[in-house]
Amino acid sequence: MEGYYGFGIDVRARNSWNHYPPTTQLALNVHALNPMTILEDESASDYFNPGVFIIGNHADELTPWIPVISTLCDASGYLSIPCCSWAFDVKYDRSSMVAFPIPTDDFAESLNLGGDGSHKSSYSMYRIWLASLSLYCGWKVECEVLRIPSTRNWAVVGELINSIFFLYGVDSFEWRLGRTRLDTLADEQALANVRGIIEEVKMRGFFKTRKPEGNANDH
């Protein structure tokens, strides 16, 4: 409705979808994603073309997969609004979760998490874990509070450090991504990190893709 081309996907149709114009409703789809096979999923190919900007709004168990998917599909960036605390295939537990490397001791303070400044609450620790995961997947990361009607109103934003966007055809809102990242080895390492995560999850065998609820053609 605001002039951006894209898709919305969920495991079931929402009542709110009926309140959008017909053209918007056509872009809203019932689809269940398997993040580990997303590049081989022909039915998801339209959603994750190179240069896409991904928004994960309260994505539940897919929340930690947002930076992983973004790296896999060569996204231009992403915004993730975490709600329920999930790791890749289990509930997030700060006492037992393996931490990803962080660059400096003041990394948590740089994330603008708010609160009492201790960053010890479960939700703060989860966002710090998601932010460190984003770094591990090759993203520059920021956290920001959103003006939305939810107590879970913090966003983790991932952006490429050295990328240039080229706009072709203003009327079609078609974006292409031109790579200018200076450190190719960092790109390769990020992709290797992501593939390592996927292999570990596959080996554990705990992750189960949800089944779509309702008619997949019901907009």
C-alpha cells in the first residue's frame, strides 16, 4: 500500500488480511518455511530473491533464522522484531545457550537496549544473543525500539557494511544489489558460519517445519 513491492507470508491467513485492498491481499500468502532448505524450495523462490529486505515480525521459532536466511539469500538487510525467545530448534535458555563471539566488552551497551542498564533480563539477554548471531552471520547490527502496540517492541536491524543499491525503474520498484564489500573473505566466512549452523541443526534433528493452516491459496 505504501508503494513497496514484496510479499507477506504466514502459516495461516489472518483476519486483518481482509481489510487490505485486493492488490495487497494478492501478495499475502499462507506458507510454512523450512529455513534449512530455503534455497531449494521452489515455492519460496519468489520471496527471497537477492537484494530482498526481510522483515520478521514476531516470527516465533523462525526469529533466530532471520539473519541466517538473509545471508543465504544475499539479502540487502533485515529487520527482526523478536517476541518468544527461540533458538534454532529449542526454546532459548540463557543458562545453557552457546554464545557467539562479540567484538568488544561494551557490545551490549552499544545496542541501545534500554531498561536498567544491567542487560540481565531474559529478554535483554535474548536480544544480545540475536545481535551476536547477526555478527556471526556477517551483518552490522543495531537495536531500536519501535512505536508499536506491543511489549515486545524492540527491533534487531541487520545491514551490510559496504553495499550499494541501484534502483531500476521507479514505477516497478525493482531493486538490484551491487556488491562493494571490501573484505571478500569476511563474506565467505559468514556464509561458512551459516552453513555450519544449518548442518548442526540438521544433525540434531529437532527442528520441525510447521504445517500451513488452512488453504494455501486463501488470501
